[in-house]
Amino acid sequence: MKATPSDQRSILDVARFDQQTSLLRHKASTLPELLEITNTTIKFNNARDLRIAAETELSDVKRELLRAEADVEQVVSRITRDEARLAGGSASPKELEQLQHEVGTLSTRRAELEEVELEIMMRVDAIQASIAKLSQEGGELAAVIADLEIRKENAMAAINTELESIASDRISTVSGIEKALVELYEKLRGDSGGPGAAALVAGACSGCNLSINTVELKRLTDLAEDEVVRCEECRCILVRGV
């Protein structure tokens, strides 16, 4: 294939544009903010799940507290009733003795139930404190995520601006190159995933960074300037005289 030296140098510019584009896209996919957002989101979700679990536990413990309060109230009611009968003095000596015994037994039971009630109240307080702490933690993590999202968007906007500029320059450059050379370049780039075109610098291909043997180098040097040559190793278009 023949192509003017100018077109060959221009296709090398296109290769540089494509390399810059690949680097920018890699930069976009590996922004530090992306990893930070992922890690912080995991922490946020963990705090949220723990808070939800604590809220569920609190609901259960509150129901347990209501039952304990009802038990205490029932015992207190019976003590009040028995003490009223004792104060009334209308019961027989035997009944009075039984009432006094029952009041004593109920008082002991009341103390036990109130101890249980107090323990449940302490659990409620502890769970509520945990919920408050987890809610605060979740709010702080949400704020961090929001800040990271802004930083990510700003970084992506800068990268996209660069990509748009490079794309515009690429289109302008490609429009001035012989179509057949562009098609060859695109095919080579698509087939190999490599640069498609590279410069011959100091006896080596800048695409694969391998040196060219003396015999082949002399052959390339003797070819006409408009002859399109290829690297024997990576098969990309090898641009001479750069």
C-alpha cells in the first residue's frame, strides 16, 4: 500500500489520540472515588441493617416491657385489695392471717417482677442508644458518599471534556487522511487490540518496543517514503522518518 509521508504521520497522530482516549477511559474506570464510594456504601448499608435489626428488637422488647408492667400492675392490684381488707377489720382472725401471708408473698413477687421490669427497661435504653448511634453513623456516611459523588462527577466531567476534545481532533485529523490507510489502521487496531500504528524510533518499533534487526531495518530504509510498512512483530503500521 502507498500513502504519503504526511498521511502516515497523521495516522500516527490518530494512534496517539486513541492511546490518550484509552488512558482516559481507564482513568475514569479507576477513579479513587469509585472505590471509596463502594467501601463507604458497604459501611452505610451495614449501619442501616444493624439499625433496622435494632429497631425490630426494640419493638419486641417494648412488648415484653408492656407484659412485665401488666404483671406488676396485677400484683399491685391484689396487694392493694388485700391491704384494704386487712385495714377494714371485717375478716376473721384466720382470714386475716391468710391475707397477711398472701400480702407478704405478693410483695416478694412484686419485687421480683419489678426487678425484671427494670432489667427490660435497661435493655430498652441500651437499644435506643444503639439506634441513635447507628442513625448518626448512617447520616455521617451518607454525607461522605454525597461528597464523594460530587468529587466523582467533577472528575468525570473533566475527563469527558478531554475525551470530547480528543475526539474532535481525531475526527479532524482522520478527515484529511487517505481512506484506505485509515481503514487499514482501524482493522489492525481492532484485530490486535494494539496501537494500530507506531513510530520507528532508534531502530525499534514504539508499538511493541522491540528492536528491528539490521537486515530488516536496511530494507525498510531503502523503501520509498510513500510505502506503508508494517512491524514484523506486532503487525502495526510502522511510520518512518518521525
